[in-house]
Amino acid sequence: MAYLLNTDEQVKEMLDTLGLKTLEELYDYLPKELIIDELNIPEALGEIDVLRSFQNLSAKNKVFSSIFRGAGSYRHYIPAVVPEMANKERFKTAYTPYQAEVSQGTLQSIFEFQTMICELTGMDVANASVYDGASAAAEAVSMCRDRKKKRAYISGGVNPRVINTVKTYSWSFNAPVEILEQTKDGLVDIDALEKTEHTDIAALLIEQPNYYGLFEDVSKIVEVAHKKGIKVIVKVNPIAAAVVESVGECGADIAVGEGQPLGIPLGFGGPYLGFMACKKNLLRAIPGRIVGETKDEEGNRAYVLTLQAREQHIRRETAGSNLCSNQALCAITASVYMSSMGPKGMEDVAMQCYNKAHYLANELGKIGFKLRYNSEFFHEFVTESPCDIEKLNRYLENNNILGGLPIENNGILWCATEMNTKHDIDNLVSLCKEVL
Amino acid sequence: MKNPENLKYSKDHEWVREEGKKVVVGITDYAQESLGGLVYVNVPEVGDEVVATESFCDVESVKAVSDIYSPVSGKIVAVNELLLDSPESINEDPYGNGWIVEIDEITDTDELMTAQEYEDYCNTLSKE
């Protein structure tokens, strides 16, 4: 679909129909004091000047050659085919038309994305995506609330930025949120969950692996929560999802996650991709768009926006969500990534992340960075710091390395992915040693 | 369809059938006709407390979602499980198989009409 400006001729025709001489006359009804004569913006620039000014801006970015930090955003290898496909004009510039079915290609690409997310999470239904992992988690909490149950429990092991997003959403629903403090092993406190006296808990949000990189016993948590009538939302890392028991297999009700690791560059924090999938019984509560497959009157395969009665333009004030868009370009990027990697490729990435993170943890342990938790971890882990963390990270920065993230109580949250070579890791460890 | 004489009716188009201390609640023929083909009924749960004139259930037709308002205050003791798989029962048999809930421990009742009064009321609506 083309987005073209109206020609002068068309504008004149419209004005003539309205009986007006100029466009300004259209706005005559506005109070004069509200009209701005001149916008305070700089003069237009030529192409070469625009390029230069953006180059100057981007030169301010510090691009590290080696990154040992994750905490929600992860540097992974992006196969060349991913941007090549996703940047095709028909994907990149296409906005879903208001009569969405006109654009069968757009709908099919979303349908494929939904299918892959269902496979990855072991769930029955996925939506067309949301803005990011944090908003996906917050929307999932809203899905679980009903007339009687409003309270949400969030494991203290969930990414703090996700917790804040859920709190913000819940505040607007006037619904209570409580943090379930972790055990000393850094995991969901199943005993505390079992002992809770609240009877109005709609949902428990956990993360797999959690913010500190640790694997949760999701099946056990689900078992205990379900006995209490609490629905379980698992925010899962999509790379880890390739190797751990799926969220669906663990019996959880909703899977959400941050899709950035699926071929989307770190990009200074966005645009990212939230994915959401659920069991069939929650189908009518999942927000946003769902693309379905059907047949047209000639029996050809066709794609449609489906179950729209869930959506806010029909439910109006009783809608559980105001979500009315999706993150199509990022979803396409993730789809291309998943299909080019395949299940085997994603498993390989996951195992490389796991092995490299464990090698890193082991090497750091040898020079005095002791692991804070005993639990099994994926590609992130927390160590105590035997030195001043700020000084350490400054030293690493001078060597073009982004070190681990400083966290509470003088801890460091480290991360390794397939991008960190053994040489990189050994180099990091010897630099750390120099600071001690 | 004739509105049965033995039922009472609310202005929000719900019907009430008294069964001893309990009541059975559904929506009227007029309501199902206005809503069109139902595709989903979001039934409440047994044990839910309901309040007269407040929403306790919503129904989804092809183009709209509408709230169902409770004609009484009380506690839900049974829900029509049939509606989960066959929401169209409400369209086909609003006063029979299409019942929605059974309510007990009633503490308050909305102003209700007889079949004749309700019919007159509907006639005034369709004239508008």
C-alpha cells in the first residue's frame, strides 16, 4: 500500500468542495493565541549533512567488542539472512491495513510467528506480539484477574524492570501486587507460597531462568500454585526455552517473554518484542491481535484477524487491555531467526551459552569471585565481588569490555553467550585479576 | 416467542424463575434476539456473590460483548455448564436450556415485572 501525500490539485479540489480558499481557513475556528507562527526547529539539511550529523551522534555510542552483561538484553549472533529478510521493503514499510485481510502476506507472517511461539512455549495459542517482555508480563497478569481475584504475586527473582512495569499496570487497575521474596538459593519460595493466607491471588509471575540466571522448578511451583487456585505466568528466555522443559509441559497457564534474543540487535534498549502464549482455556483473555487460518469461499487458504470480540474496540470499557497493535517487524525478525536457526541451531546456541557461562563462572571462581547462589544456572550468574566493582568495570571498559552488572549487596550479575570466545573469557579473567 | 407467565422480568432483559427460596436466571427472548448469534458465554463461578443490577456475566456475539446484570443479590449455587460448549442454547431456548445461573441466599431483588408488563415494556422500546 502506498502512502502518498495529497497533490496540490487534490488539496485544491477538497478546498473548493468545502468552499474555502486556503488550508489555513480550515483552522480559522482556533483561537488566534493558540496558533504558532513559527516552529523552533533548525533549517532543513541536505542528505550529506543529515548523514554527517547522525554519524556524529552514533560516534558517541560506546560499542564494546566484548560484552559480559545481560540482565534482560542479550548479545547473540544474528545470521546475515535475518536482517536481509526482515529489511525487505514489503516487510519493513508495511503497516497492517485497517482492513487487515487485504494484506494476506502480513497476516501470514504473523500467523507463522504465532505458530513458532506456540512450539517454543508448548502453549495452545499465541498473539501477534506486544511491545516488549515487560509489557507482555503485565498484560498476562491482567489476563488472570477476575471478579474475585485481583492480587498478583511476583517472585523476587523476576527482572526488577519487569516488576516495575507490572506494578505500574496494576496500579491503574487498583489491584494489589506483592513480591514473594526469594529463598537463600535465589529461587521462588515455594514454602511461602504454600503458606500464604491470601485467597484472592489471581496470578503468580515467575521467570525461567530467573533474573539471577537460575533455573526454577517450574512444575513444582505450578503444582503448588494451582492447588491454591493461582494461575502461573512464566516469563521465559526464548533461547533457554529451546533446551528446558517447555512452559506448557510444566503445566503453567501463560508463557511470556522478551523476544530480543531472537535475532534482534541490542539497539540501546529497543525496539524489542514481547511474546505471549496461553492455554486454550485463556484464549478469550489474551489481549491484542490473533491471526487465524481459514478458507475463503473458493476453498483457498486464507488468514484473518480472529476472535476480535476480545478486543478493546468491541469490549470498550469492559476490555481487560488497551492493546491494539503489535510489533510486526520485530516479530518477523524473530520468525526469520527461528526458522533459519531451526530447533537444532537454537539448541546449539543455548548449549554454547550454558557452557561458556559455566566456564566463565569457574574461571572467575578461581580468582576469588565466588558464586552467590548454589542453584543451577543458565547463561547468567551472580558472584560476590572481591574488589571495588566500579573500579573493576572502569578498567574493563578501558579495555573495550563491558563487565557484569553491579547488583545489590556488592554482587555482580555476569552473562556469557555464544558470542564470547574462550579467548575473550580468559582475557576478561586475567584483566579482572589485574584489578584485584 | 411468548414470554412465559410464570417468570418475572427485569428492565435489563433478564428473567427470574422462583424455585422455593432459590431463583433461576437467564436472558429473555428479546435480549437474545437483539444480541444475535452468541459465540461465547463467560459464565460466573459457583460461590460468586452477586449484587442486584450489577454485572455478573458477559456474553459474546459475533460483533459485540454485552454484560448480563443480576436481577437479585445473593450467591450463585449453580451455573449452566452447557453454555460453555453450546452458547447458542441461549438463542435456541432462552427460557429452558439457555438458563444461566441459579442463585440462593437472596437478600435483595431488583424491581421485576410480570410477563404482560415486560411485553408492554419491550413494545415501548421497539417504538423508540
